[in-house]
Amino acid sequence: MIHPVNSLTRLGRGTLFLLKVLAGIPQLFVRFGLVTKQMYSVGVQTLLIILVAGLFVGMVLALQLHYTLSTFGAEDTLGLLVDLALVRELGPVVAALLFAGRAGSALTAEIGLMKATEQLSGLEMMAVDPVERIIAPRFLAGFLSLPLLAAIFSAVGILGGYMVGVDFLGVDSGAFWSQIQAKVDFYDDVMNGVIKSIVFGFIVSWIAVFEGYDCLPTSEGVASATTRTVVNSSLAVLGMDFVLTAIMFN
Amino acid sequence: MFKSIELSVGIFVGAGLAALFMLAMQASNLSSISSDGFYEISARFDNIGGLRVKSAVKVSGVKVGQVKAIDYDSESFEAVVTMQVEDKYNQFPKDTIASVFTSGLLGEQYIGLEPGGDEKLLGNQSEIRHTQSAMVLEQIIGQFLFSKASENDNQGF
Amino acid sequence: MAQPLVQIRNLHFARGDKIIFDGVDMDIQAGRITAVMGPSGTGKTTLLKLIGGQLIPDQGEIIVDGQNVHRLKRADLYRLRKKMGMLFQSGALLTDLSVFENIAYPLREHTNLSDSMIRSMVLIKLQAVGLSTAHGLMPSELSGGMARRVALARALALDPMMIMYDEPFTGQDPISLGVLVKLIRDTNHALKLTSILVSHDVTETLSIADDVTIISEGKLVAHGTRDEIMHSESPWVRQFVDGEADGPVPFHYPGDSIEHQLMQEVK
């Protein structure tokens, strides 16, 4: 299935395509309405799953960590551990995986269907560059949305951890926050997490729009491109996460 | 219809920025880093143990600053620790003692300052003369065993 | 005769191993309806995409309005495309915009007209295709024939010099077929357009075409006015126009003969 020459050809085609997309971004600032519309379908419509998932991840983390920490009598560090786990890893990574499944697949399917129904060709024949008008706004919207979604995921997760830890398991509220504020560094932890989510937003949006634009213009072509978006962007996110973590926190 | 899309995107972006703000102010140390200025003092230690950059500097348990840099002076074979102390805590006498302590049995290490009685005060870029190194657990246990062993030897004779 | 609007010289194009065009020469005269016909899979749509500059030929050149399409810089190609309208088989309407916005789209992109001007122009174009009351509908609410009429209105929005029709008659009921035939003929004559019509629907196509070209297996097999083609003696033309199952284009897909395949089963 995986042929090295084919894979490299695709990588090259994807990179050239990315350059075209990036070249189309500056003129979007004049037509920001296009991006707003896409941020609605990419960002707002992903918000619900991010809120629910973030809340539950935070709650589960608090339950699990409390169990382990209480055997050492270190429940006071619960907030710190929940916060660090979310801000450094789970926020950016899980948000990116959910984003790939919810928004990335929808982007690929939409662009692929526009190709299959000749809408992209139609634009070209109207002397409108579909990369500038269709692809670039979607890419930019995805790129801008994921860091916001990841921040919301982490914030909601911390609140979920607080709810379980403080309200249900009896950890002291003051200890919960003071441990966090003493030990979580804004630049090393929070900002590095934000940088991660910016990188992931770039990768997932790139893969999603490229797979859509590059797919075979048939039903099977769109279906397999959508699958590839979810699989490839999830793998890319996990792989990049390892690299970024190694660079940032070594 | 487009207006309602704009509104919901506005709410989304607002929520995202609010979440970032919360992570910055409530869920990290950004709020505890004072916006006031700092002044620097340094101290030399034979051994700093597990002290790291950004470890706390405390007086009577109150955090007054943090470790800015740790260097090794290869001529005197000592560690040179540079600390940032907030400007509002500028009343430390010259003969203040700096020690490396551990919070709890296995906790983080920090620098504890114990003010002396000198009339002159520590200024910017000044150096603390009196220091006490970190206690290294292995050394303490080693000394303890050694003294026990010598007690036993004495009893034997 | 005047300079042809489109000149195709020695066109070669292959997709992978499959040769689609193998040295095609063709002229399309200004102000006439030229039909390009041929069996399915002979690359008629590909020809339109080559003329529109969406595909690049392996060899040969295509000159439209005195400009070599594939030597043009991007900006010049886009300027040329504004003068070419194309009607896709599916209509290719933007599915997230209403009928009105679809037709307004090229106007908004390429002109600085005021909203009220755009509104009047869109309604005029819709009136021309008989759908001025449908401007509020979404493309998903249109039938196939209506979608093509809207797409025609959109293709006409920028007042092009030529329009390319890709299989406009495929899958239409007799009434919409009649409407489309009438629209193509009327717009061409009223607006002095040049039309290129790609189709394999012989009856409808021959009823409106001025010139007819038949392509088969990458080569041009016949070219002439409608009357010449209708009375042609060429077996290619006869098979295609009369719809005979067997002839120069074989009934059987090339490959092993059935006898040979059956013998293998027995072994």
C-alpha cells in the first residue's frame, strides 16, 4: 500500500500546495467575512465536543490522581498535576485529535465534494482562484480555531478537576490553587502548550484541506480522503507532540 | 443570518481568549510574578543540592524572589547563585545568612534568608557573605553511620 | 472566412498510459455553434478543460482569440477566462450560496458595481433563462435542468465572447431538454456568442449546431457543417449519427475473444 516514491511525491505536492495556500492568506484580511464564516463551521461547531470532553478528562484525571496521591498523603498537589497534565499535554493533544475528527474530516469532505461536483473547476473557469477563495479561508480558520479550542479544553478541564477534587474528594481549595500558582510556569508550561496547539492547528488544517483538494473526485475518493485526514493528522499530531515535548521540556 | 454567525464566532473567540486569560492568571504563576522591579543579590555555596533556576527565595516562609542564575566559579570551586528579590523587600541587613533548605522531606529546594543584625543593608549586586550549603541526604546518613560506628568502636575497647 | 476564434494545432494529451488526444487539429469559427461529438470516454470534457487552460497539453497548442492559452501568465489567463463562460455538466453551482448569490458571484469578484446594479444584472440574467422568480432558492432545491439554467445565467453574467457547454443534455426530461436547446440557440444568436457544445446526444445536438466535429480514439474523424455531416458517407459518421451498435467502433471491448476465454475455462 505505502510506496515510498508515491509518499514523497504526495509530500512534495502537499508542500507546494501549502505554499500556494499561504500566499493566498494576506488578501483574506480584506475579506475577513470568508474566514468568519469558516470559523463558525470549524470552530463554533467543534466547541460543544471540546467542552464536554475537556470537562470529563479533567474530572477523570482528578479521580485517578487523587487515588494515587492519597496513598502518599500528597492530595494538595492534585491541582498542580491536573493543571500540568492538561496545559502541557492533554489540552493541545486531545483537542487536536477531536478537532481532526470533527472539523478536519468535515473540511476534507466539503472540499472533496466541491471538487467532485466541479465547483472548484467552475470557480477556475470564472477566473476565480479556488485556492484563494475556498481553501485559504478554511485553512486560516482551522489554524486560528485550534489554539482557542485547546485553551478552552484546558480551562474547562481544570474546572472539572477542581469540581471533583475540591467539591467531591475534599481537597483544600486554597491548596489546589496555591500549588498551581506556585509551580506552573506561565512561559514554560502554559505558553509551550499554546505553541503546541498552534503547531497542531497548522498541521491538521493543512492535511485536511490538502486531502480534500487532492482527492479523486468520486464518492470513494472523497470517503477515503476523509479517512486519510483523520488517520494522518492524528498520527502527525502524536508524532509532532513527541518532538515538541522533547524540544521544550527536556 | 450572517449576523448570527458573526455573533457566535465572536462568542467563540471571546471564550477562547477568556480561557487563555484564565490559564495565565489563575492557573499559572504569572499573577504571582510581581510587576514591580527586582534587585539582584548573589551568594556562594559549597553545595547547592537540587536547587534550580526559578527556585523560590523565602524569608520566614514568605516568598520574596527567585533564583535567577546558577554558575560555577572554577577558581574558588563554589557555586554562585544569583537571586532576584522584589524591590519592596529591600530591608535585609548585610549579615543576612542564605541557606539551601528543602520543603518537607522530599520536596523542592529553596533558598531561605535569615536576617542578621547589621545596620547596613544589602543593595543591588551585593553578595551575601554567610551561607549554609544544602544538606545532602547521603552525607547525613554517612555521617550518622560513621558516628554510630565510632561509638560502637569506643564501647568495644 | 474570418480568423477562427479557437485554433487547436497538433494537440496531444495523455492521462497516465491512456492517450486521449493524438494529434488533433481543429478550428472553431466565431459566432457559430460548434458541436464536438464522439463516444463516451473520448475526452470531450478534457478538450474543454484544455481550451479553458485548466489542463496543459503534452504537445501542441491552443490559441483562443489570438492568445496561446498555455503560454499565458496567470493574470493573463484569468483575464482570458473572464471572456469564456463554461457550463458544467452538473451545473457546478456553489452549494452554500443561493441562486442569486451564485450569479452575483462573478460580478462581485470581477467588477466594482454597486449592490443595486448587481441586483438588476442578476435579475436580467435570470429572466433570460426564465428563472427570475427562483433567485431565493438554494442549489439543492433545484432540479437538474433548473440548475443548468442557473449555471447558464452565471456563465453569461460577465458577458463572455464564448461559452463552452459540457454535456448540457445528459439526463434531462424532454421538456427541460427542449428548454435547454432553445436557450442555447437563442443566447448564441441574440448575444452573438461563439458556442462550443460537447455532447453525445445526436438529435438535439444536430438540431442546433452550425458546425460538427466528431472525435474518436484520440483523432478527429470528421469535421464539417451540419449538412455535410448529416449526409456524410464516412462509416464513422454513419455509425455515430445513426447509432449503430457495430461498425468502426467495435461492439466488443478489445481483448481476448470469447471463444478463447471459454476454452481457458474448459482447461
